[in-house]
Amino acid sequence: MRVKICGITNHKDAMQAITAGADALGFVFYKASKRYISPEDAATIIKKLPPFVEKVALFVNEDAHTINQQCRLSGATLAQIHFDAPDTLLQELNIPYLRVIRAQSLEYVRHYSDEYRLVDAFCETYGGSGKRLNLEWFEKTDCSKIILAGGLSPDNLKELSKYGFYGVDVSSGVEASAGIKDPVKVKDFVERAKAL
């Protein structure tokens, strides 16, 4: 299973996540978030990272020009789109993207089933809320292209074993405080996710 550690704000946390075996790191380019990092500060971290790690930039309510510009500036390799972006915007992106489905019911889980997407719990804020999804929604769903987020922690990963998710995404569930990761929780999370 693929693992993304989101809400990275410093190089130490980034390297601890990579050393633990994370496949991707998330950088939040949404100023209202407690885990916000500027594209310039993200670039200083990304430049020091080893190869073969996906660098994901998270966007909320931005236009294609801004997304392209900030990904280029930061060195991000994937744009995570946390809002209902029209297809015209997605077609203008110069970088691969990942849709985020903020699920409020079973029907949402099956949106865009032909593409890889991140499914998160709906909340008024965007990301890192620790709110969990109803796992029953996934019982008769092909989860092989779903990256699950929302309320995950090392303690509840075992519950996911029967669904066959492509990956998991965690932020608040491995933190010591908002934007600061707990290395023990990160290590435990990655190990347990990879064992599923």
C-alpha cells in the first residue's frame, strides 16, 4: 500500500517520513490551513529530498495559472485538487493532478471511479481535521484506485485490511502538534500501512 504523509512543514519531518518508508509527502499551499507552507519554503525542503519520492502540492480554490506556477516554483510533482475544479481548469494544468472527493455519502465514494482519486471525509475546512469516513461505504466498491484519508492513525489502520485501497494519506493522525510530525507515530503508521 502506498503511503502519503501530508502537512509537511520542515525538512526534518520530511526526511523522517522518507526514512520510515513514505512514498509521498504533502505540502499544503492553502493559506487558511494550520499546516500552510509557502511554495518558496517548500522548495527549500524539496531541493534536499532524495529521488523517487512524490512531492504533492495541495490546492484549494486556485486557478490553473496559480497551480502551475506554484508547482513549478516549489518543485512539486503532483497537484492535489481539494475543490470542485471544472474540467477546463484540469485540462490547463501542466502537472499531473489528483482529485479529492470530500465524501458526504456512499454516492460520493463512487465518483470518478475510472481514475485514481483521494477520498476524504467532508468537513467545512479542508484537510487535517481528523474526521473519519464511514468504512461501510467502501464494502461493495472497487477501492483499487482510492487513496483513503480522514481520521487515520497507526491505531486504526488494521480496519482497512479487507478493502484493498491503493493508498492512505495521513496528516493530523501522526502529529505532535499542528504541522509538526511525531517520528514514532510516522514510523508506526508507515509500517502498519505497508503490512496491510
